[in-house]
Amino acid sequence: MPKAEKAEITPPGDWLLAPPAARPDLVLVLEQGLRVDLGGAASGEAAFFGAAPQKPALRFTRAFTASVSPFVATVSALTGRYPSAIPICSWGMGAETAPWCAAIPADAPTLPEVLGLYGYATALFGTAPSFHEHATLDAEFTEAHQVPGSPALPATVDAALAWWSAHADQPRLLVVTDDLMHELRDKVAGSGGADGFSAQALHDLASRYVRIAGERGAEIGRLVSGTVGGGPRPAYAFVTSGTGLNLGERTGTPSLPNVPLHRDVVLERTMHVPLAVYASGAGETLTVPEVVELLDLVPTLARLGGAIPPANLVGVDLLANKHDPARVAYAEFGDMFAVRSATHLLLARVWQHGGTTLDPELTKRVLEARPGITSFGLHEVEHDPFQQDDLLGAEAALGLDLYRKLLAIRQGPGAPPPDALTPERIEALRTSGTISYF
């Protein structure tokens, strides 16, 4: 299995990749459930990218999602905004109807909506079963297709490439979503995996994950070859994951679900995701080690497409050679918040089961930081990616610095908009009947 590339190269000039001479074709792939390879050992990430025939032009080794909900993470990536700031939530399990926040507000323009104004044909192709809330995303594109099949990804790639060929007369934005968790969950359920955490069960789960990731990588490689491999315009493909996943590991928080496969807790392994960029005519792979966020995709792809991005975005252009080594990434989900620096992860949990970070009560709990109500954990995740050693006591000053940065985001660009959170809407969230986080 190929090893992840380690060389860190700083190219000259103002751009990591030369600006295109013409308005390019753009592809975004979100392979939900693909996490970075942790601890230096080759795993699913290496299998996924190693199965593709192409070499990426760029690899971002510290890329982070803003949510561990696939739907919420995808909306965040397509709007360039933190989830609560939109505000957006998922359709939590147990709720009979979708909550009001499971729809994208009109004042949160999406990437396909913006590029469509500049003459782009836009399409979303997702493998079925897709998001429970997929109709919300479908409406943002000129075309949207949920493609069934067993497995579904080959049929999805076929359909996406057919659409690509049919729209060669104009610049194209193609978004493809897949979730390797569906097949992986089926395999676990079919293997009598209820015993969960035996050494053999975990070994088998990890092996299946690597195999499935490799199969997905081969199909995505076929998609990249068919879109970036030559055409009337320059082309770029951004390949990433909306969420990582937990493969039965039991460290990082005292409240992990008693199941071997999940992603509904914010951890290094659920928020740290791969991000690679393929470009027509690119040469040697450049590795970018600074912290970046998936909400950087909107300003990046908008600039490539010659579009003016929506106002008040907090993301930066990934291709501009101006990355901040002191930057932190922010994530939230349910009753959890996190900030990730280049080396450390601070987690805050406010213990409101079935809650959502849209609720302003959760901001109050983080601000008050009352023992028993709010708990914190600090981990040096570059060398301890599975978060076995909590350093909050030993590195209190660093923990306080990250806490202040978390609050600055939560009360600034990540804050829920007060005009969207009427008392009636807040009460609807609190009484939604969900039995999981959303």
C-alpha cells in the first residue's frame, strides 16, 4: 500500500497553483467517512488516494470539517460558513418531521447558486441512500441525481461523466457525494459485530475499511481522469470528506457510544479529513501543512470561476500562498465544540443530550464553564491522535488560549444569528423529539 507523501514544499510566488488562463471546470468530491491516516500508519486514506492513477497537485495535511454530520458538513462546505451561523442542522433521529433548521436559508448563498450566476452548469450526484435531507441540497443545483446501485458509486460516476460530456459547451461545476459508511455498516452488521470491541472484531473492521476506501478511491480516480484529464478548459478537482469516523477506538472522551462504528462525537478522527486538489497540467505534488477548513472551498472555487464570493465569509483561498501557521479550525455538533491548532485539540462538551449547537443555551454553558455542566479536554494530537492523554492540567495556559479562540469563533463568525432564533424556534429545537444529536 502506498505511503502518504511527507515532503513539505513551499512553492515560489503568490499562488500554490498558477491561476487559470480561462474559466475552468470544477469538481468537488465529498467521500463521507474517509478520515486521515492517524499515527503515521498507512490506512484508508493511503488506500483511497493510492488507488487513483493520478497524483494530486496539492495535499493539505491539516484540513478540518466544521461538523461531523455529513449533511451539515456538506452545507457548511458549500456555503463557506460555520453551521450555527447559517443556521443549519440535520434531521435528528427520532424527530417525526424535519426541524426548521434543516433547510438552507435564502441569505446563505451556496457555491452552485453563485457559480450558476456566472454561466456555470451545476450538478449534484449522490449515491443512494443519501442524506435524509437531500432535497434541501438538490434545490441548489441545476440538476441533482440520487443514483441507486449495489455498489452505488460506479453507477454514480458513470452518470456524472455522462452529464459532464453533455455539458461540454459551458463551464461546469460537478459535486459528487458518497458515504463509505453505508457499505462498512452493512459489513459490520452482517458479521455478527455486536460484540463490538474484541481485538479480532476491531482488526476485521479496520481491514474492511481499508479495502472499501481503496475501492472508492479507484472509482473517484476514474471520475478525476474523466474530468481533469483533458478538455476544452482547464479543470480542477477537490477531493475531500465531509466527516471522518471512529473505528471502534475507545479513547478521547468518556462518553463514546457503545458501538464499533460511528461518527457522532467530535474527535480528531471525526473532524480531521483528507483534502487533495487535482489540476490539469500539474506536476509534482505540493504538501501544505498549515491548518485549513472545508469552508475555505467556497472562496477558492469562486475565485477560480471568476465569481465574486458571498460577503462576510471567514474562509481563505486555499490556492493563495498566504496560509497562517497560527490558524485554528473550529467544529461543532450536538452539545460539543472544538478548536484545532496545528498540534492541539481542545474539546468542550456541555452535556445536553439531544441538543444542537444552534441553541444559545449552549453558548451560555461554554461561557460559564461550570464544573459538572461543561467539561473540557486538551490533547496533543500530532503525536497522540487517538487522544489517550489529557493535558489540560499540565498545559493550562495553552488550554486557556485555545478556549479564548473557541469563544471568539462561537461569539463571532460561528455565532447563531439572533434574528433567526426567535423564542418559538428555540423552543421547537428543544422539543423536537430527537434522540440523537443534530
